[in-house]
Amino acid sequence: MSLWIWTGSARPGGPGQTGTVTRTYVALGDSFTEGLEDEIGPAGRHLGWADRVAAGLARTEGSLRYANLAVRGRLLDQVIAVQLPAALELAPDLVSFHAGPNDVLRPRADLPGLLVRYDAAVGRLAAAGIRTILFTVVERTGTGRTANRLAGRFNAFNLGVRATAERHGAVLVDLASVPVLSDRRLWHEDRLHLAPEGHARVAAAVLEALGVERSDWWRSELPGSARASRATALAADVRWIRVHLLPWVGRRIRRVSSGDRVTAKHVELVEIVPD
């Protein structure tokens, strides 16, 4: 995959398998879309599923203009206030929109209000004639009471995402409906971010939903067993609380975000051409 800044007009690309030509793609969201914990790319930043999707679209179209405005830690209203207007100015053919899960993690979040604002944001993209990709989220990647409570909240969030996708004719990548994506081996040890193979599988799911590349491997179970003994699972949970959960709670108390000093990977459009 090759990247460089593109300042000219769009080049004509070849037609995709669905007959829909995608010349410009903009990714919006938080750490999920920024690509945290994937392999490190040539620019020294994590690649992530969105970069992988852009490369897949470039293989189909011949080239692609691409921006990734996602920043880790961003809440829904921050994405709407900053990233959404920037994306509309770029006038892309395709946008991926993933925001809200960071809000859902907060116990006092107003979930019904969040889903209303989410729906309105997607409506703005639909009104602009932009093909939009939405995602459900994996509802459970841990065990215990905290995981049970979060699973219920994420289930409600996913129901809202599905309703929004249907209402506005968005492309839905229903990750929550694919059992293997709950396998901890596809996730980083923080249980919040995908591991490299997880990013690769999500990219394959997106390209399939767009009708670009059909493949079934990303749904297949990993070899071996993901089950651990009760003692091993308990030890892993204790370590996760100490290493990942408590620092996250500390940042919330201090009103500090992991993305406070982070800029988006590709604020301006770059052109991707197949190697």
C-alpha cells in the first residue's frame, strides 16, 4: 500500500463489484477507527481496519483518496462537532462512522439521548448523499459483573445502531452478530482494542458489506480453544483491572483523555494506489 498527499482533482477509478464507484473515503470515530493496537505502518502509526479497507478499495478502483479523522478517546459529541463537519467539507463518496461506545462505557451516560444524537449525525451524512458505513460493537469481551452490565448497555446501543442503519439506508457491519469476534485472542489485552488479526477480520467484513471482496475466512473460528481455567480467567481479570481499568478510571476522574495530545492520522486527503 502506497500513500502520499493528493492535492489535485479525483482520478477516475474502475467500477466496484457492486457498480458503485468509490473515489473518496473518509473514516470518522475513536480508537477503533484510528486503529490502535494493529501493526505499525510506514508512518509510525498503527494501521487499523480503516487503512486496510482503504487499501482494498484502492485495489478495486485503481486508486483512492482517503482521510482518517478518528482520534482515540473521542466521545460522540466530539466526533459530531469536529470530525463530521470536516468530512462534509471533503465531500466523500463513502464515510465510515463509529462513535458512541466511549460514552456507553460511562455509567451515567444518557443512552436514549445518545442514540438520538447518533441518528441525527447519520441523517446529516445521508442528506448529503454520502454512502455511510455503521457498526455494531462486540457486546462482551470479559467476564464478571462489570462485563455483564456493559454487555446490557452495548446491546441497547447496538439496537439503536441497527435502527439508524435501516432508517437512513446505511451499510451495516454487524460485528455483534459474529461469534468469533468475541474470542479474546482477536483483542488486545486491554479488551478495548482489536489485535492485528481482529483488525484484519473487521476490514474483511467491511469490504464484504460494501460488495468489494467476498470472503468467509473472517467468520471462521480460531484453531484451538479460547477457554481458560477458572483460575487463569480470574488472574487475567485481576490483572486487567490493575493494568487497564484503574488507569482508565483515573483518567475519567482527572477529566483526561488518551487522545488529548493526539492528532488524526490523515486530516487531509491522501491518495492510495495498489502496490
